[in-house]
Amino acid sequence: MERSSILKRQKRFEELEKRPIHEDGFIKEWPDEGLVAMMGPNDPKPSIKIENGVVTELDGKKRADFDLIDLYIAKYGIKLENAEKVMAMDSTQIAHMLVDPNVSRKDIIAITTAMTPAKAEEVISKLNFGEMIMATQKMRPRRTPATQSHVTNIRDNPVLIAADAADAALRGFPEQETTTAVARYAPLNAISLMVGAQTGRPGVLTQCSVEEATELNLGMRGFTGYAETISVYGTDRVFTDGDDTPWSKGFLASCYASRGLKMRFTSGSGSEAMMGYTEGKSMLYLEARCIFITKASGVQGLQNGGVSCIGIPGSVPSGIRSVMGENLLCMMLDLECASGNDQAFSHSDMRRTERLLGQFIAGTDYVSSGYSSTPNYDNTFAGSNTDAMDYDDYYIMERDLMINGGIHPVSEEEVIKGRNKAARALQAVFDELGLPKITDEEVEAATYANTSKDMPERNMVEDMKAAQELLDRGVTAVDIIKALYTRGFKDVAEAVLNLQKQKVCGDFLQTSSIFDKDWNIISAVNDANDYQGPGTGYRLDEDKEEWERIKNVPFAIDPGNMKF
């Protein structure tokens, strides 16, 4: 019976329709327009032919018909020595190997890096969601999981960014990302984030997500330590619109690396559908092409998992499973995986948790590539799946399941102290560099603020002028180090200096690299994932210091010291 023909409604249906889940968008599959999660009817069948070391056929397409992406992947993205043997293997057999704890990650990587994009999609399609979690637990490159934070505010208030960065560093985020509400603010936001993060905990890596040339400029000046918003797409028409090609992205990646900056690409299911260039292919197949481009470019890793396009895969059947699959595929190509969970995803709290849970349980290099460390009101990335108002819930999830989700509880006293110091340190830097004054009132407000609503107004026009003048004057991280040292923030100056030293050494240009507070590198090289079933891999109970932090949430009652 058509709903429009129903004269009298059933009351439970009426009430259910008022639930937040009904504010999300859901659509039926439309494969010809790319609105299908994986294994669409138009996806190519896996194939490869190699003649004299040259790929002459790739996934049913002859070399004469290759587009730029096919040429790039064929030349750089597949380990050809083993490719024909791997392509002849049964995809279900390979899927079995992914979840079999008796098969090592090293053995799997030898197989999965010799596949074509269509073969990779086919293997992933054999796994249900639980099996994807099992495979991810084994396949992430770094043994120790982590997560990343967004640090932004809608007013681009530099004092609040510094305080929030220190706050996030104290909670355990080893990477922090900011962006701008107004593009011209980028230099001030980058400096504020770096100073604040190094105040909270030396060794935190920071970036400012802006237009690529500006982002590279900020990195070369020493204002950032890594980059990740270098976007790649899985259809040729998208990727050649203007001056973008796989080769230009590969060149850009080398520019970052040559200057000692860690970087990864960004992709995510649904981007091609949003841009209208899907070639009738499924989201996972096109994302597989993106991941192979990333591998071919030699970068350390990839931010993927729907990312800002999450609403598209989230609207079709099996879409969230497909997103977990694309994260897994990234790891199967031996790339660092920043696994999304970074975009406001749903009006439903239950569904937001569902979106997070796979990566949270399995553990990835970065469970979120942007957990908003501020309330989403101030998140200029259009909001995150989790934000600062979810901290206590997240800590309890870690505690309940005995899982390291990348952050830990921290005392109010410690946070107040760290936020205040970061704000004062930035105040000193602004004063020494002749930037618009940061008042004591602003420092005090940033120390205790929740959102930018709690901050005094700044003269944004003067700040933007100062940001441009700062670039014109050729200010670099050296000037910031001098300013901090001169004004008595010697420990922060030393932390910022150590970050610059690391870029000269380049030792952190390794897959899945992060720093601890003593600047020791933790990466897939010296902290390789060795999971092979119970008793192996990362175990929170063996990481006693972190487990103590997680289980002792400040709001837990101590039954031995109860007063009646």
C-alpha cells in the first residue's frame, strides 16, 4: 500500500519517523551513476598481461586504451614480478589469508601489492564487516594505534587555536590538523597550532590544510611538520581537469619529502560520484584506483575512508562496510592509513558510533584522521564524527573494551595549566614578531574557553594583513624559536627547534611515523605490526602506563576511599 493512500497512520511509525536517523539521506542503488558501494555490474573483471616487463592489459583494458591512471598504476603501482601468479589465485583464498592469524602480514603484503585494482576490490568483497575488522587488526603497518585531531575555530582565533592544541596534545593526539575559515589566516593558524602543540607535548606533528602551494610554502618555512590534503581521484576525466595528473601529484609528493616533510595523499569513496565522473563504476573500484595511485607515487600513506564525501557511501547499501574495506585495502598496499571518521556523518548518535566502531576495535594508524578536539560548532572542516563533547564517552569505550583508541583522560588542572602556557607562549611570539597584540584578557579567556563564543573579538582585518606581511617578510620557524627563547619559553623553543632538526634528518619520513615526547620515532619500521592471533600484536594490558591512564578516568569512584 502506498503511504500516500494511508488515511490513518500507525502511531509507532509516526514516532519512528521523528527519530534523528530520518534526517540522514538514504538512496537506492544506481550503478550506472556510480551509486553502488562495491562490485557494481559495470566494474571490470580482474586481469593482467605482461610482455617483456611491460603491462599490456590491465583489468580487461588493452594498453592502447589505457588512460593516464592506468599507465601510472601499470608502471609504478604494481609489483610485476609476482603479478601474474597472484592474479591467478582464487580471491576467496586470498581473503582467507587476510583473516587467518597463522599467515603473517609480511606474507600477505607480498601478494596484495602484486594485484590490480579490480582484483583488490574482488578480494575485499569476500569479507564481511567482522572479517574486515580481523584483517585490519593484522594489516595496519604500525603496531601501536593512534588517532589525529582537528584544531580549528570559526573565527580563526590564534590564541584559542594555541590553547586547544596544547589541550589536544595533553590528551594524547600525536598529530594535529588545522585549516582556516578565511584562507589568508593560514600562516597564523599554522604557527598557533605548532606553538600550542609543542607546549602541550613535545613531538606532536602538526599541519595546516589549505591550497597545495600555500601548504607547501608553510612547510618550507617550518610552520608545519606534515601534510595530507593532497587529493587523488580514481577517474581519468577528473584527474586531468586542469593541471592535475598522477605525475603532478607524484612530483608534489617529492617536493614535500625533499624538504623533510612527512606527507600522505587523501582520497575517499564517493568523491567521483559527487563530481559526476564515475564512468558507471562502483565507489570501491574507483577508490582502489586512488589507493594504487598513492602507492605508485611513493608517499608514506593515505587519508581515506569516505572522508568529506562520507555521506555518499553512507547513503547506499553496504556503504559503511565498503568504507572499512577501502581502509583495509590501503593497509594491504603497505601504506599508513589515516582511516577517516573525520566528517560529521549522521544525525543519529547510534549511527555515528557504528561508523567509528570498525576502526576503533581493529585499531588503525590513525583511528580518526580528524577527531574534533573542539566542539563541532568551531570545526571548520564541517564538523567531525566525534568532537570534544564526546571525550568522556570515548574514554569509557576504551575502558569498557580495553582498547587504546589513541587518547586518554587528563586532569582539569593539567589542562588549565597547559592551555594557559600555550596562550602565553603565543602572546610572546606575536609580540616579538610585531604581530597584532594578544591581550592578557585573551590569554585568560583561551585558558578557560570551550568555544570561540567565549573569546573576546579580535580585529580580523588586521590579523589577515599581518599574516600576509609575515610571509612577505620571510619569517620562518627560526624567528619563532628566537622569539620563544627570548621571552623565557625555552622548553617550547627547544621543542620547535627539535621539530626542525627532525625535518633535516628526515628519519620520520617512514610509514606510519609518529614521535613520543622524547622525540623517539615510532613507525612501521621499528614498531612493525606483528599481530598473528592471541598473545601477539599490540596489547593494551602490556602497555601498562597507557592502561593506567585509560582505566583511571577522573570521574570514576574509588570504593576504597568513599565517605559516608
